[in-house]
Amino acid sequence: MSEQFQELNVADFFYKNKDLVGFDSPHKATYMIVRELVENSLDACDGHKILPDVRVTLSKVEGAGTEERYHIKIVDNGIGVPLEAVPFAFGKVLFGSKYSMRQNRGTFGLGGKMSLLYGQITANSRITITTSQGGGKIYTFEISTDIRTNTPVIHRREEADNKSHFRGVKIEFDFEGDYGKARDKIIEYFYETAMVLPYAQLTFIDPNGSLLFYPRITQKMPNPPLETLPHPHGVDLEMLKRMIMVNPHTSLQVFLSKNFQRVGERTARAFLRSNGFDPHVEVSELNTKQLTKLVTALREYPDFLPPDPSCLSPIGDELLKEGIRRLLSPEHIVVTTRPPRAYEGNPFIVEVGIAYGGAIAPPDKPGKVQLYRFANKIPLLYDEYSDVAMSVIQSINWNQYKIKLDEVPLAFITHVCSTKVPYKTAGKEYVAARPEVEKELELAIKQAARELRVRLSKMEKAEYKERRTEVLRKYLSMMASFSTFLAEKNKEPNIDALFKEGIIKKHRKAELVEDSSSGDLVDETKSEDDKAEGGESESEE
Amino acid sequence: MSEQFQELNVADFFYKNKDLVGFDSPHKATYMIVRELVENSLDACDGHKILPDVRVTLSKVEGAGTEERYHIKIVDNGIGVPLEAVPFAFGKVLFGSKYSMRQNRGTFGLGGKMSLLYGQITANSRITITTSQGGGKIYTFEISTDIRTNTPVIHRREEADNKSHFRGVKIEFDFEGDYGKARDKIIEYFYETAMVLPYAQLTFIDPNGSLLFYPRITQKMPNPPLETLPHPHGVDLEMLKRMIMVNPHTSLQVFLSKNFQRVGERTARAFLRSNGFDPHVEVSELNTKQLTKLVTALREYPDFLPPDPSCLSPIGDELLKEGIRRLLSPEHIVVTTRPPRAYEGNPFIVEVGIAYGGAIAPPDKPGKVQLYRFANKIPLLYDEYSDVAMSVIQSINWNQYKIKLDEVPLAFITHVCSTKVPYKTAGKEYVAARPEVEKELELAIKQAARELRVRLSKMEKAEYKERRTEVLRKYLSMMASFSTFLAEKNKEPNIDALFKEGIIKKHRKAELVEDSSSGDLVDETKSEDDKAEGGESESEE
């Protein structure tokens, strides 16, 4: 009766558990490789105020076994990777630049690396990386990862003059995959990505030679998110101990105001006073019991300002509407943006859109919900029924909004952006039901639903009036003919004028704001932030 | 324009990404802690032919902050942990005994450790472990994990005489949680676990003092799974290179027959001949190109025997039926067990049950499917709509089986057991759509559906006959009265005898096998294994 104990390193762990990172079949791996590499490229661009230009070529390698083998090449115009970081950034799992307190597409330092590892495992492929940060030199590396030790192995390293002034990263390798089955999702991925990034240029050439090209349609780009300090509401004991290790000899008051966002000296003093701490004690002198008390107090103190959203980069009402319009061509769009909130000190913003009618079809079967999910501007295409957004939509009592979810042509669009999106899987397929995120999604969707209800009510009233007008129009003309006949006149009175001059008015569209540029109807009313916090009662009646 | 690069160790990674391991809210964490510890305990028992006795006590700790704090104590009678492994087994992430080629509940060496880490992070709690392997000594450790370095810290270590002859592990610590919200899932978890483990004794005392007690109802226990070698169909280059490192100086033929299951010397020779390899070459002399060719050949060679299922421990038809009967009290149960298959060299077995009628209600809304999922005898209670079993059920054309999925009282029970269940999340919430697993689930469910259809057809026919009999019974008595009157007799002929003697027969239940012990109807026909591979046509017409 005995067991063998063993230790794994992290590269080994993910190599042995590819499903955890989304690489659970050849076609899913194909999708993940494209997606992870595109996301790293986009982070290297718009995260640094560079208009992205990302080009992906996927081609088939002939003559391998029965498995299909592909060659991927991706080129971006991002900031590039510094020479000394190249081997680790591409050849060591859990090494990266994504562990900061600001919004990034990448979070784990894992997906890109897993893509390369997948090539290595399935096709014995080394990775060729060419990069420059725009200086006089351009570097080419051929590397692989020693999985047993999670260390990079450099097979070739070259340096050349950067004659073409290239700046960015080019990656190439082979892998075994299944593009046939992955095709639809990959195309959907580029499509939805382009929708929320009109300032990006995206090119994809697939193994059949088809070209997917999304040109840049605006030069306007949101400001890149800034790096911030953690918010005091999200501290835990481990975090606090680490911070103290870096600054052991400061006073508690200075320590708080230097290490947390939204805590100035005055706030620090007020906080410490109201919790009975000595502001002048040196932080290294606090014992564990005091630290535990401090953590609890920091998490629960109600008077800290809400988290600073400058580390976030939401899509914004305008771009979101524009995206929805192009994605779905609906008749109505309502969008709501919630104010920044935080979970565990990670600020986040929820944006929601509901689109109605137009090209949207009613659900093809009961229980089906049309939901387009985005997180940090990434479209999420798998496992939607496990996503917190879906469970929120399903938990809402739609009768309250007089919306029959199974019958009306409705689509939901949700975007959660955060310094740390609480993904449930390392493959970033869906967002976990963190209570704070759940709450904000619920408020945003309900707020949008209320607005949509108002819109639909107006439309229904307008339709009723229009029907009534039509009846009047029909009988008025008969009455006019009859009166003319009785009065023994020849010329009937001009009834049309009655309508034209608005004596019998209220034509349907007149009540709604018309968006002249697109011909669609859009709501230009900004949703007021916290109105939804109060009651949930309807107001349109 | 620059980025900071940084490295994370694996404890740090999971500490920062608790959602990935299922710890995404206080109530989910409460559930995960109970579940992960129970599973480790069960592995330590039935994995070693010990009848499990697992006792869990969850109690509330008063006087903490606004968050609710709990104390958990779990005691098992498993094999215990050897003295020298204790600090690492409980204080180092990705260290464990679960990385072997045999069926275990634990797979990642992660969940138990995360439970302890969660206590440390939220409640600053050290972990107290008492263990003995049944010898003269019993050991108590108080430990924590240094997350920055992923190393255990021993705060206290005691040794005492094992007077009570204790064998097993006792773990105690505090954590912040939410039992109120976790209660239903935890109770469901124990309930479903007890259903598939009638040989286990499970005790749970909850914070309200309620006792949940499942006594052992049988001493019969399936044989524990044996450890095996990898199957050649699942090899990859990385794996092959590692194996060669351990045995560099053997000939290719000996290497194959020693390191893979189902490859004897004759098979090895036949395989090597048909793929043009020299059987006598020393494996360390193969270059990468040859190794790649060897991997492809091993994966694709059709004449290896299917994987050895002795490393697996399925529930078995009888226990599965018994479990379903107690879980759901249905009118009909059909079960199918598929033959062992493999994905990536990991053998797996799929078992499926369909239960019909009785205490099962029809779906309360369209699109809803009643599905009870098990993996390696663990009930899976979250994210069912992402599970491969659900997508398989939804993809089947049920009209083929004349079953209206939205209307009939139907429940599905699926069990996937494997040396490595392809979980999609490290929190083991659901199984990924590995094509091989998907295929087997589909075949098993279709096969069970066909049997159910036959059963329901018979029932429908029997019901039709019964109705006809009832009509006869009604008119025959009138005819008898009338004839008696016409014949001027007083005594009517005994019609009941016609029915009793079976002249007018075919009472409903007579056509079906009756299980006298339970009063339920069960199908004793064993499903023939591979019948389903062929056509999908119906046979009952």
C-alpha cells in the first residue's frame, strides 16, 4: 500500500492538460492558435497607441502523416519584444508582460506560449521569431521550450540591419490541426474582432487561399489603458505581506497612500483613525494578527473612492452601437455603460447592448438566446451557456418588460473589461459568475431592457395611431365623395392636406429620433449611470 | 514604449487566478473545498481496496469580520501520507501522487492544495494535518505554503504513539465562505456520491448542526484500478523523447515492448517491419526525423490491441442501475457500457443510463435536459450546458427514436472514467469535447435510446391490448347478461375465467421482465457492445 509522489513544473502541467487551455481537439487548437497570437499582436499595438495592422497566413503543409499539418505566419506592427526578453517571452510558460494592473487581452502569459508548445509537440516544429523595436537592428531567433524544465532553448540567433525599418513581431511555425472544422469560428472571430476595433486593419489568408480583409475605417483610437495601483477593497493578506516586503520601513500612513489607488494622505489618516490604527507605526512591525485586522478593515471601509477606471479601456457607447449596427443590422439599439466597479480590487466596467428587429431573427427554438460576448475587446465564441452573462439573461423575469424572450427578434451584446477578467478557463472561453460582475451585468441588462421597453411601447402606440389614421384616411375619402355628391359639387375637398398639415398626425417614425447617416433608428439618450440602482419598477405606463 | 516582463511560479499563478480552479466566489469556494478534500479522501481509500469512511464537519467561526468564516475538519480511513511527503503533499502546488496512468478522482495535484491555500489567503489559517499509515506513530503537522516560491513552511511538527491504531488523514483549517448559498450543491454532491459508492460510509455535519449520513450498504467493492503503461496510439514526440532518456541503450524492438501496453515482442516486430524500421537499432541513435516518423507510425498503426482497461474502474451495470433507481425512482432504466477506447493513449470507458417515468417529471421548460454527469465516480454539478454529454444529447435527432425530448419524463446519466478525464476546467466542472469521448457518448446514448424505444413500443402495444381487453371485458359482460336473458337462464356464464385463463390475455406487465426485489421494471438484457457501430436504423417496427 503505497503511492508514488511526483512533482510537475508548470510547462509540464499544461502540456499534460491541454484541455485546460482550450487545446482539446485539432480544430479547437487551430482556433486557439490563431486567436491567441492575434490577441498578443493587438495588445502590442493598441495597448501602446499604435494603430494595429495584423496579418495572418495559414497554409497547409503537404506530405505529413494522416493528420493535417499547417504553417502559420503572423506579422504585426506592435512595439516588438526587446532582444534580451525574446527567449523567455516565447520559450517559458508563465513569463510575460501581462501581469500588470491594466487592461490587456492576455492575462495568463500562457495562451501564446501554449500555441508555440502545441506546434512543438504535434509537429516537432521550432518557432521562428523575427522582431525589432524599430531600431537599426532586426533579430531572428529559432527557439523551442524544454518542457521538463520550462526553459527556452535557442537553436539559432541572427542579427541584421533593419533596412525596411520594421517594428513589430513576426512568428512562424508548424502544427497539426483541422482548419476545415475551425474555419467558421475563425472567420467569426475576425469578424467580431473587426466590429469592436474599427481602427485596426486585419488580414487573414486561409489555407484555401481565401482572403479576409478588414480595412481600417477610422484613425480614432481610444486612449490606451494606464497602469494603476491596486484598490484597497481588493487586498488580501498575501498581497499585503508582499507589499510590505518591498517597503518595510515606511509608516503605515505613507505605506497606504503610496501603494494603493484612491488613497491619499488624508484618506489614509481618516481610515486609520476610524479603525484604531497608529498611522506612524512602521509596517514591518505589524504582527500577523494586526495585518489580518488591517486587511479586513481595508476591504470593508466604505469611504474609499471607487476604483480608478483609467486602467480600463471600454469600447464606448458610440463604437459599441456602430459595431452592433454592422454586426446585426437591427431596427433598434439600446446600449448602457455601467460605472466602474471592482472585485478583489480589480476595477471593471460592464457595457451592454440590446438589439431588436431588423435583420435579427426570432430564436429558432425555445430557450435559445442570441448573445454576443466580449471581454477586454475579445469576442468569446465558446461555452456561452456557462457564461455569467447568459445566466443573468436567463434569470431575469422578462414578463416585467413585456418581452417574450422565446419569440421576439432580440440579440444581447455584453462587454466586460477589467484589469483582470475573471475567466473561468485558462482558454478564456467564458467569464465566471463573480458576484460583483454578475450584479453589474444584471443592472446593465435591466436598464437596457427598460429603455427598449419604452421604445417598443412608443412604437406600439405609434402603430396603433397609424392604424387609426389609415382607417380615418379610408373613410374620410368616402365621406368626402359622399358630401361632394350631396352638395352637388364637382370638386372634392383636399383631404390629404389634413394629413399633410398634421391635423391628423402622429405618423409612426415621427416620434422616434432618426439617424440620418445610416437610416437606422438609434437611441441617442445617454443612459444615466446609477438610475438603475434604485427600484426596478417600470415607468412607461 | 516599453513593457515590464515578469515571471510567475505556479502557486502564484493559481493564487492570482482562483477562478480557473473553481474558487470564483465564497459559496463556490465552500463547495470546492468540501468536494476536493472528500475526493482526495476517497482516492486514498477505494483506490487501495479500503472501504471508505469519510467524515466532514463544517462549523462556523464566530467573531470574524463581515465575511463568514468556517472551520472544516475532514477525517478519512485511507492509506495515509508517508511522513516525508506530508509537507509537500499539502504545501506545494503540483506535487502529488495523481500523475500516474490509472483512474483517480484527483488529476491535477491542484484542488486539494488550492483548498488549503484558500484558507491561508482568506482566513490567514495554517493547516493542521494528522496522519498515520497505521504504524506505531502518528504525526501532526502545522503547515502553510510560501506562495512566492511554492514551498511548504512547517510551523509545528509532532510525533506521538498511535494508541488508537489510526490510519488515514485528518485535515483542519479555517476559510472564508458562504455555506448558505453552497448548501444545496454540497448536499447534492454527497447524495450523488453516495449513489455510485454504496460501499462507502459518508458523514457530513453542516454548520447548522444538521447531519447527513450515508451508511455503507454493501461490502462489495470494485477492484481498484491498476497502473499501466501508455498505449502507443497516444504517444507524442515529447513523451517518446522522455522515455528514450530513461532507457537510451535498448533496441527499438525491446524499447517498444517494455514501455507500451499491448505491445509484446511479436507485435513490436510486426509493427517495425511494416513501417520499415530496423528493430535492432539503439533508440538513442534515432534522430529527430526518425523519431517523428516513429511517432506518426505508432499513432496510426491499426493492429495494436485496444487499450487495457485494467487501469479503469467503471461503475458497472448493476451498481449504475441501483444508483439510478435510488436517485430517481424511475419506471424504466436502460444502461449501456461501451468497450474501452483511448484518446491520446489514455484509455476511457463510457457508461450511460436513461431513466424514464416514475418519479421523473417531464422538463419544466423547453430545451431543458435532465442530465446527471459523473466522471471517475465524481458527480459534476456545475456548467452542465458546456459538457460534452449535453452537447451530444442535444445533437441527437430524437424523432428517430420517437422521443419528444421536451415532453417526456426522461433523465440521462453519464459516466466517463479514464486515466485522464479531459476536464475543461481545473475545477473539474465539465468534460471537454474530445472527439473520441464525444463519439463514444453518442454511441452509448443512441444504443440506450434504441433499447428504451423498444421498451416503450412494447409498453404502448401492451397498453393498446389492455385497452382492447377492457373494451371486451365491458361488452362481454353485457353480451353475457343479454345471452343469459335470451336463453331464459338464471346463471350468467363466468366471463372472468376467460381473462384469468388467458384466453383473452396480454395484460400489460406480462410482457415485461419484473424486478421482484424492488417492484421496478428493469431491463436485464445486456447491451451488446459494438452493435451500435453499424447502422442507426430502428428495428422495433
